[in-house]
Amino acid sequence: MLRHYRYMAKGAAGMRSRNFITFSLFLICIFVLIIGPSCIQKTEAPVEIKTINVGCIMPFSGAAAMYGNETRQDMDIYVSLMNHSGGVKIGSDVYQVALHYADDGMQVAPSAAAARKLIYDEGVTAIVGYFGIGYSAVAPLTNADKIIFVARSGADVNINVQRDKYVIIGLPTAQYTLNQVIVAMTAHPEAKILGWTGPEGAKESISSSADPVDKWLEAEKGIKNVRVFYPPGTTNFVPYLLKMKEQGVQLIYNGGTLLDTCLMAKQFGEVGFRIPLSNGSDNEMAIMKSVAGLDAIQGIIANQTAPWELKKTKVAQRYLEMADKIRKTYQETYGKPMPHYGSFVIGLNQLGQYLEACQVAGSTDPDTVMTAFKTATIDTFIGSYKLTGTKTFGMPIAFGYPCAMGIIKGDQSVYLDEYPLTDVDIWFNELSRYKR
């Protein structure tokens, strides 16, 4: 009997054990059915990387080739850094940037040929970095195919906003010169007579604006103006320096080339006097020392727009960081510092302007991008700007400019000051009061 009880008890215990196992397995199955799907790692489709083709027309041959080739180096670094960091996100798409170059030799006909090559062979959506003399040859081609053309302003640039619907003034050259002059004159408060000089070709192109500028400077700043021009290709500036001295000039602003400025500085030693010199180009120390010598170029004031140096112009942090990466990468790649910062004004900045507008627009569609340009605040390497120019150009299509200047002290050009141009219509309004 006891044996039978033990057998029955043993059987019951076994039954309970099997029932427990069965029930546990049942619970596990339910758990897997409910929770399992959420634990399975989902494989997302890889993001499709697209390509945005951007064109750049610059002189890679001829007298101005140095500027094009140096800027190209900086732009290649910028594009490489962007692409290696994942590209540019525009709307829901991610793009790698492909930059296509074309040489204009700083001439009109090659500019048109370069534009055709970029538009029809390379399929670019924009042309940037253009500082040549063939605006009238390039704009009709870009307008016809809705290619955004980021250009400069100037006396030789005739913009009709009803015709040139896809043009943006990335560099307001014609509007910022007076700001640069004010910086130079402020650095020399003793100077009350300003000598404007440059090639004779500029005399005709500025004829309509020279008179109101001269009147404004005298009325508002107490500065008198003298204008002396020289033939293109001049290498002996002594007669023109003597002429300016005879007229009492106390500071010179040269609208000619950097070489012209260097030769003037060198030839001051021949005439036995010195007048402070300023110009709109960058102070390229290596070139200037080789032409005029270090002593002769001391005190020359010139454009110097380095993003990290700007004090009166606010630059977005991400552009400051990118600018720093570009100059460090340049140093690592070429074993020397960037020779000047002009690319942050022309090539790098205009490429950045276009890509920034695409990101704001969330699209590469030219009409949508142009709307973003005209309505949004656009961050750039040299400041954040809401485009202006309604009075000057008939529509808000122009970026502002820091108008920062540097001065040569010792063996380097150091930051001097800046007079930011935030609204290109400022001079339209101011100077209109002094027009005949």
C-alpha cells in the first residue's frame, strides 16, 4: 500500500512537472509572438546619394591665371571636405558636389564658350566664381536654360532683372568700393585729399558715379577728391605720382591691378616722397615683396576678408569651422599657408551661397532656389545676409559685404578695420542727393 502511494505520488509529481513545462513553453511562445517582431532588427534601404553639378568659370590661362588657379585649389579642398563629411542635404535628398571648371582667360568670347561647355556638356545647375569681363556673353546663356549665375556687379555689368531672372550678385564690387575707401581714410585721419587712380578704361565706366561720390565725400567727410588715370599696361608711374603730389593728394586708392600698386610703392623711392597707398586687391605678400621689396610695401592697405578675423560682421559658426578646416587642409596639402583670402570672397563664398540657398529652398529647382535667395537670410563664409538691391537693380538680388581691410606691418598683412555693406541700396539713396 505504501509502495502504491509512493508510486501514485511519484506519478502525480511527474504529471505536475510536465504540465509546468508545457505551460512555460506556451507562455514563451506567446511572449515571442507579441514581443518578438519589435526585437527583430529592421534593415533600412540605403540612402541614395545624388550629385549636384556646379560650374565655375575663371581665368586659368592668361595674365590673371594666378588668381583662378589659386582659387581653384581652395574650392577643391572645400568640395572634398563637404563630400567626405557626407555631402549636402537638400530637402530629403543627399548630394555629393561635383565642381566643373572652364577657362575664360579673362576674355569675353571664351567666357561664352566656357558657359556653353558647362551648361550643355556638364549639365550644371549653377555657375559660380565668375569675376571676368564677359557678363553680357554669359548671362543670356544661363537665363535661357534657367541656370543660376552668381556674378559680381560693376560698371561693365549691365543687369536687367526682367531679362536676367536667374542672376544673383554674389559680390557687390561696384557698391563696396566707397566703403573700402572710408576704412583707408579713417586709418589716416590726417589725409583730407584723396587721389583716385586706375587704368584709363575705368574713367569712362565710372563717369556717372564719380561726381556724386566726390560731392558726398566732401560734404559728409570733409574729403576732397583728385582723379588721375594712366594707360593700361603702364609700368612707369612716376609721372602720375608726381601729378598727384602736385595736386596735394594725401592718400591714394588704386583701382588697378596689384602689380600696379606694387610698382607705385617701389617708384616712390625714385621720386623722394611717399603717399599712403590703398587698393581693392588682397595684399599678396610673396608677390609684393618680389616686385617692390619689403620696405616699400609697408603700410599698404588692401582688401582682407578672412572669416575668422571679422569683428563687425557676424559669421555663422559652421562657416567659421569650415573656413578653419580649409586653411588647415591647405597648409597640410601644400606645405604653406594660404597666400591670401580672396577665395573667401569669390570662389568659396559664391559656391557656398548657392548651396546654402538650395538647402534653404529644400530643392535644386531654379525657381524655388531663386525665391529662397530673394526672401531668406542666407548664411555665408563672410556673414549672413538678406539680399538687397531693389532700388539699385530693381529686385533684391545682391549680397552684402564686410568691406574688411588689412594693412602691411612687417612681413605680414594684419586686420585693420571694416565698414560693412549690409544694404547695397544705401549708396543709391545717399548718392542720389548729390546727382546733378
